[in-house]
Amino acid sequence: MPLWVCQISIIAIIKPLKFIMNNVIRTENLTKSFGKIKAVNNISLASGLIIGKIIQLSGWSDDMSFRRAYTYLITSLISMLLSTPVAFFASYGRGYLPPLGFVILTLIIAQFISLVGLGPYFPWAIPALYTENAQLGVISYIILFLTIIYGLIATLAWWRFADQ
């Protein structure tokens, strides 16, 4: 799959989210943060592809680089969207320690759950399994979608209704 098809599919996902954030939710700071994260991911991807081409990795081909770039872009998008519960803990805890603790806890739990074989059912293990081309069922994507939506709803509800 060509890289431009990957970029169009990513843009098709990002554009509605950006519209919702700018026009419905009015969270300019969240949109700026999302843009900065996307820029860092793009720089990381480009530098990795350039360095791989320069050092002439064995088995290097344009097809392989396009497939890996697509996987990288989808995985980084999933990881960015999975940060909605982290945003809730940051808002609820009014600082950086609660979300940091949550992230560390989810990383540790994801390692143990994947070790047991239940990784497809834990949202924070799904991006790693996706990069390994593991067979993820529909239930994995449903769990991922519900986690993202519930995190977004909880964060927006906190911003809207909490006594700040």
C-alpha cells in the first residue's frame, strides 16, 4: 500500500476529530498538543526511514518501508487516541502525578496481561500487538473504541461539570 494512501486514511480520521475539537468542544490547547505529538511522530518516522536507507539494512525494500510506515502511523494514532483516559486523570487529579501513575500502571499491567495471553482484551496492549501483526479480533477493536470514547466523555464531562 503506497504511503499516500496511508496519509489520506490518517487525514480522513484526523480531520473530523479536529473539526469536533475546534467547533464543538472548543479546546484549542488539546488540538495544539495533538498537532505537536503528530509532528514528533512524523519526524521520528522520517528519520528512521532515512537512516535505514543510508545504512542499507538487509532486506530493505520500498514495499517493506511503506508497510512499516503504515503500521507505525496506525500504531501512533491508536496510542494518541488511547491518551483520553490519561487526560481525565490529569484533569481529575489537577496535576501531572495522577496521569503519570496511571500510565506507569497501565504499562506494567499490559506486560503481565500480554504474558498471560490476554493482551487482545486490554486496550493498552493492543497497539503493541498490532505492530507484531497479531491476530486481533473484532472484540479487541470494540474494546479499544470504547476505551477511547469513555475516556473522551469522562474528560469532557469533567471539564464541563466539575467545580473548577
